[in-house]
Amino acid sequence: MAYVRFESPQRHERGHFPGVFALANGLAGAGRLTAAQQRFWRAGNDWYDAAYPTPDAAFYDPERYPGAVSWFKTTATHLIERIPGYLELLAAHGVPCREVRSADPGRVIYEDEVQIVVVPHD
């Protein structure tokens, strides 16, 4: 199985690389989006919220699971094909985001049909 993640090339203060949704949510939370971008972001997030399960927040507990992050399974093409819109949104604000692929991104602590949450290898 192969996995893909879209993330910042810069580490967050907690040590991980924030993912595409965290980056977009940060722009929205800071009030930096135009009205059209805000509509895209809200509609996109609502679509993703309905399209696949959200892992319990406990999987992202930095003490229990340090550095835990989510990866799409590459078979989740219906989810991955919508990411370019988020990448365009980030690029419009000068926020870098890279695509990373791996067959073994870390110790799996959660898995469903379309994604995994892992604690990255050291």
C-alpha cells in the first residue's frame, strides 16, 4: 500500500509538518481569505467532513502519540483529486505545501478505508 500526504516543508513548533487542511484552516482562522476563497474553503471542508471519517482527536494527542499525522491511501483518488484547489489557495498566500509519498510513513495508530494516522519513524 502506498500513502500520500500534502504538508508544509517547515516544521510546526510541536515538531511535525502541518498538513494541507491545517494550513488552509490557519489562513481562514487568521481572516486572510478573500470572500471567494472563504467560500471555497468552507465548501471544501464541508465536503471532506462528509466524505470520510475524522479520526478521534485522541490520536493526535502529542503526549500519547508524538508527531501523529494523517496520510491518504493512494487508492482514495476521490479525496486526493480535490487537493489541488487547496494547493492553489495556499499558493495565493505564499504558503508552501509539498506532496510526500511513502510506503511506510510510520507506526499506524488509526486506519480506515481511505486514510491512516501514524506516528512517524524517528
